Amino acid sequence: MATYCLTVARLQLALGQGARRLHVSAAYRAKAKVAMSRFEPTSFVNYENLQSNVDIVRKRLNRPLTLSEKIVYGHLDDPHNQEIDRGRTYLRLRPDRVAMQDATAQMAMLQFISSGLPKVAVPSTIHCDHLIEAQIGGAQDLARAKDVNQEVYNFLSSAGAKYGVGFWKPGSGIIHQIILENYAYPGVMLIGTDSHTPNGGGLGAICIGVGGADAVDVMAGIPWELKCPKVIGVKLTGSLSGWTSPKDVILKVAGILTVKGGTGAIVEYHGPGVDSISCTGHVTKSVFYFVGMATICNMGAEIGATTSVFPYNHRMRTYLEKTGREIAALADEYSDLLVPDEGCEYDQIIELNLDELKPHINGPFTPDLAHPVSKVGAVAEKNGWPLDVKVGLIGSCTNSSYEDMGRAASLAKQALDKGLKCKAQFTVTPGSEQIRATIERDGYAKTFRDVGGVVLANACGPCIGQWDRRDVKKGEKNTIVTSFNRNFTARNDANPATHAFVTSPEIVTALAIAGTLNFNPETDYLTAPNGEKFKLEPPTGDELPSKDFDPGQDTYQHPPADGTSLKVDVNPQSNRLQLLEPFDKWSGNDLEDMQVLIKVKGKCTTDHISAAGPWLKFRGHLDNISNNMLIGAVNSENDAINKIKNHLNGEYGGVPDVARHYKANGVSWVVVGDDNYGEGSSREHAALEPRHLGGRAIIVKSFARIHETNLKKQGLLPLTFSNSSDYDKIRPDDKISIRGLKTFTPGKPLAAVVKHSDGTEETLELNHSFNETQIEWFRAGSALNRMKSLQH
């Protein structure tokens, strides 16, 4: 490969860049076959096809393309004829691969089994990271999880083997870190059943979070639909230095765009700041280490973005080489394909001067409430937020790389050298088995333990609510700081009184040492046991280990070449797994006199609609997990949670209980909601549950992208008020009829006839974003029903 690259480089010098595609690529096509990953030696990187599609589209549009457009349009099913209009048309795409975490993979694989197809059509993987609860420490927690979740792991393992899906066993690590280490590469299009799939954009990939039904489409070999994304450009200038980290870039951007500012768009980072250098003493380094780019892309999910991406650069090349992949040389050959065209235009541009950026901390209760670290203490005092930091937690899919661990360890070592330990509890989550093994070998893990920390399993853990927290009681007001990405009410520990703040691992570590929010490590002093006052020096850490990575234990299960003879058993008596029954088809008539189940007030994320934490164990059993439907949503009638009026009997009960009672009595129902309904995790259970319990429509001011698609996939009607103030006209005891379904057409609004209990009526206009294909999903009862009907 090295000889080939040298020859290519010489030919490029001789022929010039313009001639490269015609001559160099053709001359070395046979040698340029490079596997997408070491686990799939017969599936190859296909930059030639990407280049061909981009050339077709560029000629059609007659304009320079952004990087996002190159990769997205480069995966079009029909680049010659696809209508392309950013923010309006739906694209039919051919992603390269699929990745699923174990909580969402259960329903995705159950749906794939229902499709009747024999094997997945594209490389696909399952990653066991969500079901491991943090309690004592890594080894003990992993052993307990393997025992408690044995039935689910066996199901996923056997389903993967039968249908050709790679299986990463529990303990392997967090899905997004595993993808970085093994599967993401510049120019790839990957979809994953987790909202933080965009993490892979740090390696120049377009990685998009979806629901399980979308994953089934791709695994079935069906073109996958995505509304043509707008492109938000973030131009970076200057250099990061001192305590400021790449995490602060996305914390700042979240403060600018808010939790819905990126909806329907890809965020594309560019500008001289991406490749700028800074000098610390005599050491010169690139400010944007590769892992920092991944962190920024990961947390783009918090602004509602479809995904985020960075242009290909030498840092990505180094990472590819360090993780044992041969793609780097090929990416170098096609490097002009993996960066934006000069003169390309963005729908919106944000400029950030990294010289001026300061460390940030966002929260509580929402990831877009941004504060400089220097000011958060005063803001907390003013608002009555607890100043004492009870727990500092580093890791998660956002910040669990080798460099993240090293920078945090450098601060822990400074404290230890002065005789200090953390005043707060301190937990550390390695991103993968490879990261865990390497930080153990290089002494970081010992430093964390010595400073008072606990190293947890290679899993999501507290970030997604898998945390058996016992230091505070439920309802007790307290503060935690994390390097996670999401801090919705009760997300981490099921305590609605926990004030969770999101920041960088180094700031988390400093605040855990100090024990208070009212501490700015850039200016404030700590006191050693001997009375000495000292300041923490800015954190340092190697981007990649000098002795290379220690791979740790082998935790990957290859699917057999032929799994047709294998069986996947689901016990009918299981309370964790349940085979799916098809949803009913549309009756052909308008939906009449549907009861308002709940009118939701304020923020309603997928955590509110289908909580995680202890409910994760039911992700493979639709009926059981439906008992958590909307139990976190605030009822506008009484400002209560999980307390709504049953209009059949006049009694108040839990949301799922009332929904079940309506269904049993043949009463269809609707949910009415506020802005950005369904933000957060990609969990399609938030769409499956209302469909299962008799829901027909969700009517809101606006939707988050993934949730809106998930609702369509399950045969529900996600509709928005044409006039957002019409939300105020809906009363909790109303009955709503949806009219116009017999002439359901893209772009044509539907009507809601609202009947009030006082006998009055009014008609409201409802918008939708359905295209012709999605209308067929509705008519068939679900996208899965439609897929099965097309097979016959």
C-alpha cells in the first residue's frame, strides 16, 4: 500500500489533480480496493461511485457543493433524476452501513424478523452498551448486567448470527466510540439507531441517528428517505488554548442555536480554525485533535441537527492509521472529494473566534442554557441552584477518548501531588474496551482511583439513566456536573430535583476536586492539606497513545457466512421480549371524535414520552414498555405529571392506564403538544407506544426530526398547527376529528374539527410533511406493513 501511495503521489504531480480521476484511479483501481473494516473484508470503500454521483449532481446543479452535499448527494439512489431542493424535497439514499445499540436493536431486529427477509443487505452491527447499570465498578457491574440481561443478549446474538449482523458483546464499549475505532471513515454514510450517531462526523463521515424502522429499510436494501437537509456553516477562526476545549465550541453553538435551531440541517464546520495550530511552551500541536471534532459532532444532536461533519484532514488520517485501517491512503487520493468546494454556499453561517472562546458549562435541565464557567457560580446563587457539586462524571459517548482521559488525569495528578482528593464523588466511563485497556496500561485509571474516582464499565451508564445512585434521595435538590451531552430533567438519576450541568471532562474534574460550581480553574486557587494555595495548571494530554492502543479483550462476534439454519427463539412467556403483531390498516375514512388523551405543556422530549433508566429492560417488549408512555409529560390541565382525566369514567389516572381504557372501549385518541415535541433520543418506542395503545395522531406546534419520522413509520399522523396559537384553543376534554384523509396529498393541509364540551365547534388547519411514500405507510398501517405488501 505504501508503494502504491508513493506511485499515485508521483502520478498526481505529473498529471495534475484534474487528470487524477481519469488516469490514476483507473490505473490503480484493482490495487485501491480497501475493505470498509477489518471485520468485513469483502465490503469495500467505494469512493469511485461517490465521485461519480457527485460529478453528476454538481453538473446538474451547476454550483459548488458543501462537504455535506457531496457525501449526501453522493449516496443518492438516482443522482440523475432526484429532485434536490435543500429543506423541501425528500431524498432517496443508499447508506453504506447500519449500527444499532442494544436497547434500540431489540425492536429493530424484531421488525426485521417481521419483514420475512433472510439477511441484511448492507454491513450492520449491534452494540451492547445501554443495559449495563452503574453501581459498584466496571467488572462487577458488567458481570451483573450479563446475568440480568442474558435473555436479551442471547436474542441479539442469535438474531445477529441468523441475519448476518456483527455483534459487539457487553463490555465492548459505547456504540459511537466503537464506530470511530472500526467503522467510520471520511465520506461514508452510516445510519444508527441512536441520536448521537453524528459522533462519526468527527472522522469526516455523514452519520445520522434514526429510529429502528429506518434501519430496517436500509438493512432490507430499500432506499432510505431523508428530507434534503439545509446546511449551517460554522466558520472557525483562531486557536483554542488553556482551559478551553473543543467541547466549549458545541456548548457555545448550542447556546446560539438552542435545542431546535439545527432542525432539518447538517452543521458543517470549516475555516482556518479547524486546522490552526497553537504553541504551549515548546510543544506545537493542532488545536483540533480528531477526538475534539467527534465531541462537537456528537453533541450536535442537542441542537436538533440532522448531523454534523468536519472536512478531511491529517488528524483523521493519523487516527485511521493508529486504529489499524488502510483507508487513509485512499482517502488521501480522494481528498478533494472529502472537503467542501471553494465558493460553496451555506443556508446560515455562524462565526466563532476560538481565540475569544472561554470554557463553558450548560444547564441545568436543558443542554442549550450556556454559561461561561467564570460566571456560573454567580448565576447559580442568583437562581437558587445548589452550589455544592455532589458528583462529577466524565466519559460517555461524547468525551471518553484517550485524550479526554489523559487531560482529566493530568488534573487529578496535580491535585494528588498537593495531597488533595476530590471533594465530590467522581466517576469515569471509558468509551471502549480499547480505551479501558490503554488507560489501565498507561496509569490513567490508577490516577483516577487514587484521587477518589471509580472506573465504571465500558458502557453508557449514568449518561442514559443507568445509574443506581444512592447518595441522595429522590426529590432532594442537588447538583452534578458531567461531560455528557444531555441533561434533561431526571435523565441521569431519575431525580427531578437533580441539577445536571454539561461541560468538558477537564472542567468536570476541576469542579469535582473543588467540590463547588463557584470555582473557576483559570483564576481561583485550591488549598492543599498543608495550607498551601495553588492553582491548577491547564490540562494536557496526548491525542493518541505513544505505545499505540492496547486492544484489550476480543469482544466481537462475527456472523457466520450462512445463518439460514439458525433459530431465534422468543419465549411467549417472556416479560422482556415479544414478537410484533402488525398494526391495523387505515379504515379508508376520516378519523372522527378522537379524545384528547393529554395536552402536553412545555418541553416534551423522548425521555418524557418513553423514559429510559429502569424501563430499558422492556425495550424488546412493546406491551410492557408501553406502561411508561408519556409518564414524564406535564399535563396542561393541572401541571401534574402522569395524572390525566379519564373522560369515560371521570376518574384521574396514569397516562398509559387511561390510554389502555380508551383502547379497550374502542375510543381512539390524540396527543396535543408544544414546540420541538420529541427532541432528544432517537428511541422509536416513543412512537410505537402511542400506536400500540390506540393513538392516531400527534398534533403539536413543531416536531424534532427523528421523532416525526418515527411517528410516520408506525402509521401515526404527526401534524402541526398552521397557526401555532391554535394550541391554546385545545381544551383537555375536547374531541377532535381529522378531515381530508380521503384526499391526503403532499403539501395539502388537513382539517381538525374540534368539539368542545360546551357544544361549540371550531375548525383548525393542520400542516404535515408527508410525501407520497409516507402516505402509503399511513394507509398500510405502518412502513413495515407497506414493505411486506410490496414483497407479494
